[in-house]
Amino acid sequence: MKILSSKGFKGGVVCASAGNHAQVVAFAGKELKVKGVIFRPLTTPRQKVNQVRMFGEKFTEIKLIGDTCDESYHAAK
């Protein structure tokens, strides 16, 4: 995210992740002051959801959708 131009962040960022990728996107969003929406499966452990909230703070919105990462990915698109 850091190498993208500010134009690349005009509408924020969106990702789908069932793992640690979400934490990295949330952390980078907070550091760069970029809003992000992260789609995760409903089956994501609460601890991982809480970690994303901690890293992203007010810059990250978490959407729990679908039973699999594929379903979350399609919702993110």
C-alpha cells in the first residue's frame, strides 16, 4: 500500500482475508491514514477479528460475510 500513489487511495482500499493479511492491511491503513474495508468469513475466530480492529482502529471497517474466504472475496468485489 505504501508504494501506491495517493490517487490509488481515493476511495480507500478493500480486501478479503481469512488470515493475517487482514491485520497487515488494517495496520497499513492506520499508518497511512487510509480507510479500508476488510471482508472476512463469518467463521473467522473472534481473536483475529479483534486483532484487525486493534490494528486498524477508526480506519478499518470489518464485514463478516459468508462461510468461506471465497464467499467473502466475492462480496468484496
